[in-house]
Amino acid sequence: MTPSLLTTAQIDAVQSHIKKTWKTLTRSHEHLLQSAKDTKLDHKIETPWLVYISPLEDCPNIQSVLERSLSRQDMQRIEIRTLPSEVEAIKEHGLLYLPGPYVVPGGRFNEMYGWDSYFILLGLLHDDELELAQNQVDQLLYQVKHYGTILNSNRTYMLSRSQPPVLSMMVMALFQHTQDEEWLRSTVPLLEQFYYYWVVPPHLNPATGLSRFYAFGEGAAPEVLFSERDEEGKSHYDRVKEYYQTFEVEDYDVNLYYDRENDELTNLFYKADRTMRESGFDITNRFGPFSADILHYAPVCLNSLLYQMELDLAKINEIFQNEELVQQWRDRADIRRDRIDQCLWDEEQGLYLDYHFYSQERRRYEFATTFYPLWLGIASENQAQRLVENLSLFEAPGGILTSTRVTGNQWDAPFGWAPLTLIAVQGLHRYGYHAEGDRIANKFLAMVVKEFERHNTLVEKYDVERCSANVSDEISFGYSSNEVGFGWTNGVILELLAAFERKV
């Protein structure tokens, strides 16, 4: 069975393009100079690109391995350093070394990203790129061991923030293919380490028992200062200040984030800005303008993923017949499910909404993360039905809208992103709403294929109202480009197409 309105030839063309693209998006030792280059930072042509090695590694040994992989000319354009044990000691930013090949999203995102990797992995598994899939997961496990967590990306300026926790889902997806129990056993300590990153303060809110996003860095994010500039040369932060000068904000106390007298953003704003980037949804007004109030919320997405992580760790312990641990992890999942139900489900709206710790109220901001509890099996049958009744809030001609508000941010209307569409589609199918799931999958695939035929490329985001890849003129904050590649779009397309094939 093929998706409606698409011919076999159209599908073949897209699949063939994706298969080739994995190669161009792969970075390994041979591509180290290409990987080290970072358009998001100001860099003087004559200075070498920096590559930092974990202090737990044997730096001279890695240097000699790299010298065997690279030409002398390339090695001269790179400088290898050992990463300082304190992040604050890093004065010049660079690439964080990973020992194996990995797939990057594409375009300006020329490094490995945390939650992108899950959707990339799905695509690699569908394309029988098993070795690369194994490497993708192993590099993330390496990050936990050597850099303390899964990073937003493997650049030094990302050391202080993580990304949505999808590692256990990646481990289980890969294990389904390999059935390598020895490898699976080796992942457990690292999965647990990553889990505890999220469930102790400051990521834990003790009053609710739910977790929040929380970046550890201070001050303006270096990559934002340089690369997110408009035609007038104003940085993202300049545009935020202009917004605060011009508009009344009722969503939160602006004085927490903006010093009007001195026209300066506060330390708390910068902390929140980094935290919003840890969430993966940069930028949206989901937690008020620029998500500046994110530190004060338990988000639906994060807590749903932690529930899944608890179930995955129960499942792994079941495989190894650790009955006592199986029960412990299941109990944790049950407790979290109850807390999600209590704090994040809004009976009146019929949606899952983010919960504000201080006011003890849910924020009435409809966002596509409402489908996470459907995707991961947290919702009851009645809650699933309510969500389906509200589907029209998010359903657009090209798939699923991120939110119901147009704000000038790329993670709000009229934009749609492959991962959120896949999450909604799989959630609908999980609860038996197959007609709705197929309809949305068809819309998304039709839009992506039409734009692929027009531009011969796949991109990171789409205007799902106009069914267009041309989005730059509509984005006022953050970066307005639409990056080509694109890792998670590739993976989602293959996953959606495979779902149709399974129905044959």
C-alpha cells in the first residue's frame, strides 16, 4: 500500500535521495576538519580549528590515530587540546571529539545533536545502515561517559546543556535489530547515569516530583550571539530587547528577564534562553515570549520521555531477569504517570498542557507536545478520545502545526516539523485512530514530496499551512534559514512510508 496521491516513482525518488544523503551527512575521523568548522562562531581564517579530547582519554594516542586518518595539510588546520575539567576554563570554543562515525542533521548543524539522533536512527534502521546506526547510538553513550550527559550537540559551548532524553528509546530500537545482549547490558550504567541527570535537582522539582529543563551555563549563548543576526546586523538578543521595549507582556513578570532602565537582559533571561535550547524547541512562545519562563514549568514532553525511559529500563531488566529491578522501574513509571495525569492533563481543555510550579496552574498554550502522552501510551482511552476531538486545533494541510499561535518563532504556527508530525501520527495509531493517523501522514508526505520535486532537497521545517519549504520571511526571531539535509526529516519520511508498507 502506498500513501494516497503519491506514485511509486515519486516515493522511489525520495527514498533514493535519502539513501545517498546519509553519506553526505556522516562525519568520521576522515572528516574531522569538516566537522571542526563551525559557521555559528566567529573564526579568523588563519587560526586552526579546535578539537577537544575528553580528559578521560589518552590524548597523545588519539592524536596519533587522527594523524593516520588525516592528511598533513588537514592536521595543520586543526589543533588538538585536552578538555579542561571545568567548563568555565574553556576560553576558545571547539568541537568535542567522538571516536566513531555519526550523522549530523545538515546545513548549519554540522555536529551531532541529542534528540535529532533518535529520528535519524529510525531512518538508518529502515535503510539497513546498521553499522552507522550502531555508531550513532554508541557516540551518545560515549557522551554520557565522557562529557557527563547527552549534549545539545558536541561543541564545547553546549557542554552545559542536554536535550530531550531519547537515549533509552534509541538503545531499544537498535537492540530490536541486533539482539546483542552483551551490548545491551553494557548500556545500563550509562542509561541510569543519564536518567539521574534528569531526576535530581535542579532538573527535578521536588514539590511535584516532575522534571524540568535546566541549562547550567550562564550568559549569552556564544553560537546565538554570532550566528542569529538579521540583515541589519542585530542579534537575536537585540531583537528580544526591542520586543520588550515595544510590547506589554502579560505571560510573566518581565522584570525577571529584562532590566528596562538599563535596556539589558538579565542573567535569568540568559539562563532561560539556554534552557529553552536544551528543550529542543528553540524558539517558541510556549513558556511566554521567547519561552523565557521555561525554568518554572514541568513540560509535557520531558516528563513523557522520562516515563518511557523508566519503562525501557524495566524492559531491559526483564530481559536479564532482574525481577526486583523490573518492579522498581515499573513503580517509578506508574508514579510518574499519575503525576502527569494530575498536573499536566487538563480535563476542561481536553489537552496535556505544561504545568507552572509557582501558580500551580497549567499554561493554556496549545502545543503539539500534547501528543507525547498519546505516542508513549500514557493517556487513558478517554483522554485519547478528547485529544482526537481536539485534533482540528493542530491539523493543517501539510501535517501537524507546532502550536495554534503565530508569533514569528519557528516552533510556533504556521510551522510544522517532521518529529512532531510523526509523534502525533504514531500516537493516533497506538490508540486505534488509524484513519486520522493515515490522513495526517498522507498530508505530510504529499507536502514533503511536492517540495522535494521543486527544490530537490529535504529541509528541517515547513510552513504546513501553505505546504511550503519557504519559511525565512515568516521567522522574526532566532535564525530564519531553513537548513537542508535533513536528518530527522529523512528518518520520519522512511518511518511513515514503512508504516504504509506494513499495511499491505
